[in-house]
Amino acid sequence: MPRPADHPVARATMREVARAAGVSPMTVSYVYSRPERVSAETAARVRAAARALAYPGPDPTARSLRRGRVGTLGVVLGERLTYAFDDPQAARFLAGVADVCATEGVGLTLLPTTGGPGDVQRVAEAGVDGFVVWTTNDDDPVLDAVAARGLPAVVHSGPSGRGLPVVGIDDRAAAAEVGRIAWAGARRPVVLAFPLDPGRTRQLLEGPDVGEIRFPVTRARWEGLRSAWTADGRAPGHLRLAVCPVNDAREGESFTADLLAGAAPPDAIAAMSDELASGALRAAAAAGLAVPTDVAVTGWDDGEAAERAGLTTVAQSLREQGAHCARIALGRPPAWPEVPGWRVVVRATTRPLGH
């Protein structure tokens, strides 16, 4: 006898639904998993019986185990969860990941990290078919946890090693090229930088040795900008590194305002993002300075805000890179095998070369 829908403990089985609908258990299974194989009349009869018995359908976890796949791609943020929505770079990258997920018919699971002991467990227990890792540092144990899962995985602009492929532009070469333009005619240059390590300390560093830089993107861009400064024999100690704790225009504005009010105000600022650069431009305007005559400014990424501001910047497509990473993590052939492209877009915020 069919059990009542409000039975407090027992749960109806597929066999009971089949008996109530007058069909086989296989037909019930097809209604939920392969509906094209069942007539509309039979499917309606099965679903009516399922409703009467409060049968919720096959257990999706068990079905995933049988198929050997979950139907979800995991993105390890390397940041708090709100970062995915607050940071324009992360948003563009995740849009590319989502494009592929939509095309492939799979879900997207965001796995934020906090630097705490729960990060590794969160990755180890994540029900996903592959991983994309964004924003990580050299010794992040989460990378070991990802590698240990044995699933398809890729790291975006992170450390190499652990057998995981890395996707990203040649940040050092791009930084050297934009630095060549940023430093034209400069005597007091400053790099407005991303954090050096997970501690995210706001600090101004001087001299050729700024200590350990554990985030690969920060390290590569600093090395490229430094090489551009010293290429003509200029002293490496004259290049300062202003480390911002977050990639945010307000932080870029605040730090730049402090620098401009100091004893050696910068006459050239190379920012590691368009967000930091836009903050630097606002601080320069508030100080009554002319750009680029008094202070030159460059950014990175070439978003819409950079074009509106006439900002000289490095152009790259984070959306394309996100899509490329997603295809690798889902075990699909990559759309393009080469290293992602970049170019320097020269606009109105820098001085002419040879100035």
C-alpha cells in the first residue's frame, strides 16, 4: 500500500512510484534522467504518483557517483567570497569561466579561502569535476590539496609546479614594456602595487631589495617595472614600491595622496591595475597636478574605465583567460594553445618617449 505523503520517517521508493503509476522502475528513472524516452502521458502519470507519495526524485549525489561526474566546476578564489563581486578583474575572469560552464551545461562553485586551516578541507571535500585556481601565493597549501584530488585543474597567473598547468600572460615582459613608457622623463618613480603576501600590509619600500614577494603576479610585474627603470643605468634604489593591501581605487587614491604630500612626491606612477591607477589620477587632480606634465600614470588590464580616463595601460582579456582555464579544468580541448596575448595601449596619461 502506498505510504501517506506526510509520513514522518519513511521515504517513498522508485519501485513504489512505479507500482502506483503502473509502469516499471526503469520508466520512472527515465522520467527523471532521460525524459525524451518517455511519452508525455506516461511522464505525467509518473509525476502525479510521485507527488502523491512525496517522492522527490532520484538522489542527485548517488546519480553523480554512478556517472563519475558531478556536473560542477570549482573556482578556488584565494580571497574572501565578496572579492568575486567587488573586484573588476575577478569579475571579468569569472565571466569567462561562466561562459564555458553555460556552454557545457555545468554548474559553477566558488570556493573562497581565508588563510585558515579550513581552506584545505574545503577543497578536499568539494564536489566538483575540476578546479580553476585564481590569486594564490607560492606556498599556499590549497595548491597541494588541489593537486592531491587528481582532477583536471589549472592555475591562473600563479606559481608553477605541483604538476598543475598555469595560464596567464608574460607579466614580467608586459611590465617592462609599460615601464619603459611610464618612466620616460621620471626622476621620482613609484610602483603602486598589489600585496606582497597574504598578510596584505600597506607599506612603502625603498631600495633595490624589497624582501620576499610571495604573490607571483606582484613579483613578475615588480621585476619588469624595475628592469625598465634600471635599463638606462638608473639606480635601482630610486624606484619605490607602494604596497596596497587591496586592489581598490579608493586605496590607490589614498596611498597616492599620501605620497604626493610627502617629501619626495612621485612624478611617475606605474599601477598594477586600472583600479589603482584611477585612484592615483583622482589624487593627482585633487592635488592640482597636471597629468602627465607633473605626474605620469599607467595602469593594467584596459577596462572601460581606462579608456574613459585616457589611461596608458596594458591590455589583456581576462574573460578569454577565464574561458581558457575553464576548458582545461573541464578536460576540454583548449581554444588556443599559445600564451595569452597582451599589448600596451598608449594614451594621454604618459609623456612621450625621449621626454
